[in-house]
Amino acid sequence: MRTNMGVLGPLVLDRAGRSRVPSAPKPRQLLALLMIHANQMVRASDCLVELWDTQPPKSAMSTLQTYVLHLRRAFEEDDEDGAPGPELRTMNQGYQLCVPRRELDQFAFQDLTRQGGDAARAGDHRRASALFGQALRLWRGPALADVRPGPLSLPPLVELEETRKYVLERRIEADLRLGRHHQLLTELDRLTRAAPTHENLHGQYMLALYRAGQQNRALTVYRRLSRTLEEDLGFEPGTRIQRLHRAVAAGHPALGAPSRP
């Protein structure tokens, strides 16, 4: 039975059929930091900053070593078939959590995203949509939803969330190329209402509406975006979506749905 580790949602460390996630906040925070940087060396000084920011107690280093000891014991416990778990190493005045790529959801997300990108570049949009969708289904909620991020874990968490949004747009793009505009309407309506200034999502929604025979509604989506951008941010939509708006208004034939394979 392999170890199951996850950061794409609440923190997960399951081994031999039970959770090994620490219950105390700071050991959880340390485990999360090491997981986010799995297979990379994290300096002990960085761990101190993550846990206590600029005000570490005098006993911070010895406390950190105690946390590491408890985590190492959790990782060293073998499951029923004797398979070794992930290894927490001490090296170069820091720590490295060595994890097989198949055991951490963050790695699986990265691998599926890369494969989906390769398929899209090769013109295999059906495979790209499937791979991007599989990557997105790994998410169980906001990354590390039950851990308070420190100053060093926050930037990679933001990057993970931005990557998730990008993969979602790539999956929608692949679906549009497959002529699945009708199936996308409800999802894109929800996404654009949740992100009222996101131009690319609005452009995808306008295209899906136009291809579904709802030209007037597509123009309404553009007007809503334009008004929100002007009122909230003080600028007009970008050149790309302005061109799309003109094409929709003119009923340009290039916007038509692609032929189904």
C-alpha cells in the first residue's frame, strides 16, 4: 500500500491506511512547506521563517528539530507489505522530503498538465481535454485549505492556484475546438460571474454563446465585462476581446463552430 500525499486541498499524508498528518498547527505547517517543496532542499533557516516569521523564540531551532524528528518517524513507518515510505533527509543545513512522483498529487497535476499541453500542441484536442480534466479533478478544494500559510509557502500556493486557472482555460479551449460549446454554457456563466474582470473567460463564453446561436447574449456578456472593467479598474477591454466583440457583432463566419471529427 503506497503513501498518499496531497496539497491540492486539505493536507493529506495517509500511510498504511491511516492519516499521519500532525494535529498541532506548526508541525502541520512544516509538513506542508516540505511537501510543497518536495524533492528540493529547504534550509532550516527558511523553516524558522515559515513557522515564526520574524519573531522566532529562543528555542526555535531545537523545537524545529523536534518537529522534524516526529515527521521523520511518521515517514519511516513501513506499511503492511514493508514498502518504504517517503524519506525526510537532513542535508546542507536543511531538510529534503524525497517523494516518488506517483505519491504526491502536486506532481500528478504537473505531469497531466504537461501531457495535456503536448497533446494540444499536436492538435489532439480530445486527448488534451481529457488530460486537462483529469488534472483538474485532482483538486479537492483550495490548496492546503486547512493549513495557515507562512511567508515562504504562500507564493508557491498562489502559483499553484494560478496554474489551476490556466489549466481550466486550456481545457475549455480544447472543448471549444471539439465543438462542445453547448456543454460549456452553464460552466462559463458560473466562471465569468465569479471572475467578472477575467477577459479570456469572457471571450470563451462569448464564443460559446455565439456558436450556440445566442449572438445577442454574447454581446451582452461583452457589455457587462466592459462596464465592470471601467467601473472597477478604470480601463476598457483589451484589443483581443474588442476584436472578438466586433466579429460577433458582424456575425463573422470565422467564428463558426469547427467541424466535428
